[in-house]
Amino acid sequence: MEVRLDALTKIFPSRNRKSKDTVTAVNNFTLTIPDGKLVGLLGPSGCGKSTLLNLICGIEKATSGRILFGDEDVTDLPPEVRGVGMVFQNYALYPHMTVLQNILFPMQNFKGEKKLTKEQMLEKAHEAARLVQIDEYMERKPSELSGGQQQRVAIARALVKMPRILLLDEPLSNLDARLRLQTREELRRIQRETGITTVFVTHDQEEAMSISDMIVVMKDGILNQLGRPQEVYDEPVNLFVAKFLGTPPINVFRAKIKGESLIIGGEKVLRFPGVKDRGVMAGIRPEGFILRDDGALTLSLSAVEVMGRDTSIVSTHPECEAANIRSIISSENEVDEGAKEVRFDLKPNKTFIFDAQTGERIAAAPAPLREDA
């Protein structure tokens, strides 16, 4: 089922009753979610992700704009008739019910043409339980399950409603790191097997990039960028997106373009043909450094961390926004840990320049200073 959001806006009144100020949680948001895809809504806390999900579900009513499922306008429909399945962060299972009873509960409220016999409901409940691999726990109560198992019950309960759209609001945030990795792989498998259009809210960029067909990066209720995860990582439209995606994060320097060259701290590090002289912010991905004795960029060495396959070089520079710079290189490179300085050339495809005032990316194709870089 395709989902279309057309100029969707949600404005909340101020919590202070005496104040006339308002809060715009979702701002003129337009997005088309293709049928059968898993889309990750990504952004920092308070950026409007959950509000957008609640608008799609019908829990919140839009201030303006339209929501369409396929060709059907559902903007003014109540949640129970929209055909959505919702999985909340806290699972919201009934503690006094068994796993089976929790999964059966949505189907027991079906009316009219949707109403099922007891046998049909049991069949669908067991089918959903097998899909999420909890069929051996059907007689247990939520308190007898692990966090990951409870999460699967919540997903099964959402799936038995035969939803047109599946909505997941930070469903993995309560799990430990190892279980989160396992469960997100299961979520991806389930989504592919069912083919249900799925919207997944998270503030964890690694989580979003690993399982999403597309990611939507949000800030202050506004869509900043939409695209395939790798495309958004490789081609950020602005400094916010570049900073938000990536672990370790991108290294950002105060810099300038002079004579079509990128200059950081007085050193020419790359060429940017066609770009006029101006002040810029330069972003360099951690994997964008090439260790060389005669490299163009000189950094003050702080530490060398060998991490098996890779080596992380921690350094500093007076023009860097952050206290530390992290450069990820192959562990095959030898680094003199006693040295005071370390020098790098930069990979053009991992270096971006942004307008110093607006943060918008400056569209330009960088070129290395030397032919062999």
C-alpha cells in the first residue's frame, strides 16, 4: 500500500495556558512511501518523528495537509478504520493475558465482514507467532518473557490485524545492544516476508541504515533528505545530515576556498574547480583520510587505537569543531605512536564543503592535489 503525505502540518498549543505561542511538530511535510517498502524516519529527539507516525496512524489529527493510503484519503478517518498496525516503544502488552490472548485480542474486536470464527482467529494467531518465532511461548504471560520476546509478541499482535500499513515507534530502544541487532534483522525478515509497507521510527542512524529501503532524515519537523541509506550517507544535502549520519561522526573543519583550493589552517588539501573564493565548513568522513608522510593535512597526534581490521587515529587541529578528530585507516598501515604529528591526504569522495552560514552543501566535484592520491 502506497502512503502519500501531502503538505502535512501539525501545530500544538503551548503548554503554558497563558501563552499564545505554538509548537510546530511537523512542518509542511510531503512524502511518498512506495508500496511494500520499509522506510526509516530518522532524526534527533524532538524532531517530529513520532508525531508524524501518530498522524499516519490517526492518533493525532493534522492541523493541515492530507494523508492518503493508495487513492483513499484517510486524513479524517479514526485510527480503527485506517487499517494500520502500531508497535509502540513500550510494547503495551496486557500483563494479565497470555501470549496467545494478547495476539488474539485485536481480532476479537473485528466486526462486519472482517469478523472471524474462533478457529480462524486461532489459525491466524499461530501463523503470526510462527512468523516472529514465538510459537513455543503461547501460554506464557509477558512477565515470563525476555524483552526481545515481548517485542515479537507486539509485532505479532500488529500483524494479525492484517494491516495495510505497519508503524513501528522506536521498537528496539528498550533492548540491549546484542538483542537489538538480532531483533532488527528479524524485523527486516518479517517485513520482506509479509510485504507490508512499513514505517520505522528511530534516532539510531546505524539501525535505520541497516534495515531501511529508504531513510527520511528529519529536523524540527522538516524533511531534510530522502533517499537510499548509502546515497544519503555519500551525498548529504547539508551539514546537519552529514553530521547526523556516520559512526564515528564526520570531522568538521572551519576552512576556506581560495584559488579553487580547499585550505584548512593554511594548508591546501584538495582542489575544488569552479568554486569561487569563500569561507566554508569542510566535512571529512573518518574513512576519508590517507596516511602519508608528505600528506597535505597536518594534525597533532593524540592516540592510536588498533581495532583489529582497522586503526583509529585520534588527533586534533585548531580549525576542527570537535575536540578530537578520528581517522579510520587499515591496520596494515604503521603509525609512529610517539610522533607529535600525523599527515594525511584526503579522499575527494569522502570530503564535502558546506556554506558557512546556511550549512547547505556546495555542489562541486573535488579533485586531489596530486595524481597518485
